[in-house]
Amino acid sequence: MKSKLFTPVTFGPLTLRNRTIRSAAFESMCPGNAPSQMLLDYHRSVAAGGVGMTTVAYAAVTQSGLSFDRQLWLRSSIIPGLREVTDAIHDEGAAAGIQIGHCGNMSHKNICGVTPISASSGFNLYSPTFVRGMRKEELPEMARAYGKAVNLAREAGFDAVEVHAGHGYLISQFLSPYTNHRKDEYGGSLENRMRFMDIVMKEVMKAAGSDMAVLVKMNMRDGFKGGMESEETIQVARRLLELGAHGLVLSGGFVSRAPMYVMRGAMPIRSMAYYMNCWWLKYGVRMFGKWMIPTVPFKEAYFLEDALKFREALPGAPLIYVGGLVSREKIDEVLDAGFDAVQMARALLNEPGFVNRMAREDRARCNCGHSNYCIGRMYTIEMACHKHLNEELPPCLQKEIEKLEKQ
């Protein structure tokens, strides 16, 4: 069977040169919540490496949606800087996407400027902070912020937006019974829990018009008992398609409850703590990190079994696979199973030119060792693969990486 990998694929008004997409993994390259030369250089390198589209990670639709200091906040003042990023991507022949979202309870007043908001009030242990449930009258305004973000993305030269409706962020917090304990029409039944997603998507699709592609990242499972399972999330997928989404990115996990279900493997606790500036947080992570962030074993294409259920349940729907792809052989297998495109992050951080190499080598495989060092450091400084650092790593971190890569 001839490989589909290097054939064009279309999502709404956008056609990609091949079926690879750099997924919206947080780069931590936006000090001051604005694009940097580092962000531009990284996405240009991935675009030059042959990817069909590269996605700039998580851009908050409001200041209250920021979860990290070095994260994009999509606003008018940063449009010229973002236009430089999209121009660089387009110059290399790739499309430019941007993920838009709101972190909900996954923040702290020191970062987002207000008491974090969510579907319901409560306490987020991972920030740690108290959380305020949103008032019903606030929801339409928040939905309009998503629509405004689409218009800003267009102005900045992006070809597509990816609405973040998974991983335990705000839309996901409304969808999941774990975080949604509302007693009004936005809580209770799945139909009610989808209402906030509905009004967001209506604003997004209205703003997207006929010239912006709209992808949605969603959970197939939350990844823990008491969270959403595929029986409900397949219904969510159907609703998103009815609302006009041009493609669904099938993911899973809940950052505040099952973070490594999203990424798999172990969190490098020593590396994570090493880069933290706050002494008590550094100490807390060293002491309790392994308990708070339990390991979930990595295997190649770890979401494929769940994704195939969606493929079967949604014949003809535009579905994008993401999760643990590091080889041409497995990517071909996923595409042959009926998925329209694939997303990758760690493989392209390890080797920005991996797509071009796959075009030359049928059995190309990147040499990511899955230590997750890149993730451990991104909470404080920019995401980077330990194999491409300019500085020398201290022996304690080298030892941790070697241990994790042998597992």
C-alpha cells in the first residue's frame, strides 16, 4: 500500500502539503506573554523540516486564561510579533496554526491577575489556590473572547486555530463531572455540561467564516476514575462536528489530576525542581513530586486503541491522531487505519527535520529517549531537548535522564 503521509490533506478551507502537524505543545518561549525570537526560530525550524503545519501552543483568550508566565496571551499589541512568526513559517512552505484556550482553574492570581475561575468553585492543589465558579452571566462574554481570538489569529496571519477543549482546561472543566458540580443548566447531564462548549464553538465558527480552519483538541478519556470516558466523549465529538469543527484532535488526560496520562512516561522530578525559582516549591516538588505526578508507562502510539473507537464510531469524520509517534512505520500504520493526519511534538523537538527525513527513509525513527526532560524544564524556562543544549547539564540531571531513558 502506498503511503498517504506525503499526500495533501484538507481541513475546511485549508489544505496542508502533507499529513503531519506539529502539535500545540507548550514551548514556554513567550516572556511577557508575547512572541519572542526564540519562538520564531523554533517554529521556522520545524516548518523548514517539512511539516505540513506547525501549531503555536496555547494562546490564552483572556489574561485570566494564563497558566504560566512565559505563555502567549492573544491580544492586539502582539499581532506584529505574531505576524513575523507566521511569515517565517509560510516562507518555509508550511501552514501556521495557533491553539486558543483558557486554563480555568490551572493558574494562580500571581500569574493571571485574578482568582482563577472554573465551572465550579473549589481548590486546585497543583497551583495551589482557591478557585471561583463562573457566574452564568459571565459565560457568553467568555465565549465571545474565543471568537475575538479567532479574529486576532487571522490578523496575525494564521491559517487555522485549534480550540483547546481537553486536558482539564476550561472547556474540559465544564465537560467533566470531576470539575463540573453546577446545579444550573450548565451542569448535571452531559447535554448541560456541553452548553458552554456549544456557545464557545458558535462564536468561534462565526468568527472563522470561510477562510479559517478550526480544529478542536478534545479528550477521549480524562484518564482517571470519575472522569469522562469514551461513551460520553464520542457524543462530545459528534456535537463538535455538528457545530462545524473542521477536524478533531483526539487526546486525553487531565493536567490537574492525571498529567502523565497526556504525555506518558515519568516526570523527571529532579530536573523539574532544578529549574524552579521558588525555594518552597522546589522543595515540595522534590519531596512529593512522584506522588503528585505518577508515572504512566510510555508506548508508541499510546492513544491508538482509544482513537480507533472514535474512527469506527464517526465514519468519514476528519480525525487527527496525536500521542507517542516517533517512527515513520507507526505513522503509516495510523494513517492506514483511517486517520486524516497525525500530530507530533517531542519527536519534532528532538529532530525538527524529522518529517524531511521520513520522506527519505521508509524506516526513519527519531532518537527521543522519552526522559521527558523537555517537559520538566518547560514549567520554568523554554522547552528544549537535552540532546541539543548549549550548556552542560549537572551530573545529577544527567544521571536522572540516563535512568529514565533505560526504563
